[in-house]
Amino acid sequence: MGITQPSFCTLDAILKFDGPESPHCVYIEHVALRLGQTLHIPVADGALTIAGDGLAYASLEVASQGIPLPNLLHAQAAKAAATYPDEASALLAFDIFIGNRDRYENLKASMVTPHIRIFRAFDHSHALLNIEHDPGDSIARLGSDDLILVFHPFFELVSQPLLETWLDRIAAVDDLYVRECCSFGRRFRDVDLQVQEALADALVLRKTRLKAILAANIQTIRPLP
């Protein structure tokens, strides 16, 4: 035992498994976390763990001690975007990048305690390989100029300069970092290495097309001046 005297502890988390609605959920959640951390996007922390038939994804609970923090409702989106303009812009840019079509309520933000700033997004099981039923079709859409998002809580609520800043930041990240987030050098549950590399290829291409995607879909996203 070192001088820091470590000890065992427990953490509150939500376990996520591969299932019929998202057969590659564990891989998707873990890749989204790695991408989010690499890009400094405000996503909830998580970790791989062993449960059931193997690897599962544990999404850590987002809260502050003694303060219950329910999921953000759509009616609260405008206030959240006004309170956390940079974080909201970052999250919208990230969701466009990974093709996350299910951000509805998958977000927690503290807006009643100004001295405690919490803004964290979670649940990316309907992005990346699960945009379509077939992973190959999902990768094809990511590799195109398709916006993919039909709805997002921060459409019409973030400024165009801030959104473009985050799109530029994503575009500027080294291709190698994106590939390292997607590829594990081995099979990851049911996601073989070929699919991992194909996803990385699509995201490397997509990050260079983000500004073009914004321009082509400006009437849907409708960012503020």
C-alpha cells in the first residue's frame, strides 16, 4: 500500500449492455466516451466493467452531493443553453459529428445552484454504429454529408460563432486520435476490427465536412447570430 492509502469504494452508475435496440451498445458508449474526452466535450464519465456475459458499460451518475439532478426537459433547453452556452454548442457539434439522433432528455444541467456548474450529457447508444439497423449503413451515413439529426434540444438556441468554433475544434483534432478512439486492435464483443476501422475512416472524413454539413442544414439547425 502506497502513501496515499487507497481503499475500496463503490460508485453510483447505470449499467448498459448490448441488446436488441442497440446490439453494439457497449462498444458505442465506450467509443463515444473516448471521443468526448479527446475533444473535451461535456459527456458523463464511464467505465467498462464485467457483468452478465462479459463487458458492460457503466455510466457514472451525474449529480452533486445532496442535490438531486433530474434529466433536462425540453422546456428547460433554452435556459440551459443560456446558462451554459459553450457547453451547449460543444454538445450540438459533437452530436452532429457522431450522428447522435437521440439527445432528448439524455442530459443533466444544474440551473438552480449558480455556484455549482454541472452540465453533462449521457447515453449515446443511438449514435455511431446504431444510426441505422445495419452498422454498415450507419457508417455510410457518417461518411456522407447527411446531418442525421432530425431533432436536437439545442437547435435554434446556440450561437453560430460558438457552434462553428466547436466544429473547427473537432475538425482540427489529429486523425490518429480519432482512430485510436474507435480501434482496439482486436475484436470488441461483436464489433470486429474491420468495422472499427471503417467507423474510424468515416469519422475522419466527417470531421472535415462538418462546416459543409452546417451550411447545407442551416435552416434546420438555425443557430443564433
